[in-house]
Amino acid sequence: MIVFALRHADRTDDDDLSAPGKQRAKLLARMLSESGLGVVIRSHFVRAVKTVAPLKSKLPALHVEEIRFEDADDGEDYAKKVATAVGLLEADAVVAVIGHSDTVGPTIKELGGGSIEPIGEHEFDKLFVMSITADRSVTLVKLRYGEPT
């Protein structure tokens, strides 16, 4: 299984995507459109929905699963829900998990990728790629994409 894990694209103060965020979302769609991506798991927040929109336009058959991040949840609870959803996928699935600054790290850890440095409030360019084998061993690759933030 291949899991792309990242934070939603750059946001405005009202939690919409900024102009650079819209460009980053388009770049993500271009980068992942030929990867074999079949599933996206994202939160219900507008910025996550809009980050996925260009991907969905390029890949109309893409299955998008929404996991609600309720007020009572914290990043770790949300990460457990995401990891459960990922665990239900086929072993050869290619999935993108679009999260938030406080959910990406816990999600990677929950999937067996270990700990990462916290994602700063204004960091939107981190992209993590995990290869998860059938025996659950994980290789984590840390990348940056788009304009530096």
C-alpha cells in the first residue's frame, strides 16, 4: 500500500484556500493523477474539501471518504479513525490522506511511520509518502512540494 499524507493546501484567515493554496491543490492533482490513486480520506472542513477538488476533477472515479473531525476529537483520536479506514483498504491500494497540522503527524504514527516534526501553523508544503507492506513494515519518505512555506 502507498499512502500520501499531507496537510490541506494554504488557507486564508477564514479557512478557505488562498490563491497559493489553490495553486498547490492543482499541483497536487497533477502530481498524483498518474500514481494509481484510488482513495482519498479527508476531513469535512472546507479547506480539505477544496484541496481534494482538483484531484477529483482529474480522477472522476476517485473514491473520497470523509471522516468528520468533531469538536470533541483531538488529532490523535482523528488519526485512529483515519488509520482504521486505511486498514480496511486492499493491500495494494494507493491512498491520499488530506489532514490538518495537528492530524498528519498522529496519522503517520498510527499507521506505523513513526514520529515526525510538528507541522507549523504556516507550513503547507510537506508531503509524506509511506510504503506499507503486507507484514505492516513501513518506509516513510519526507518531501516538500510547491512553493516553500
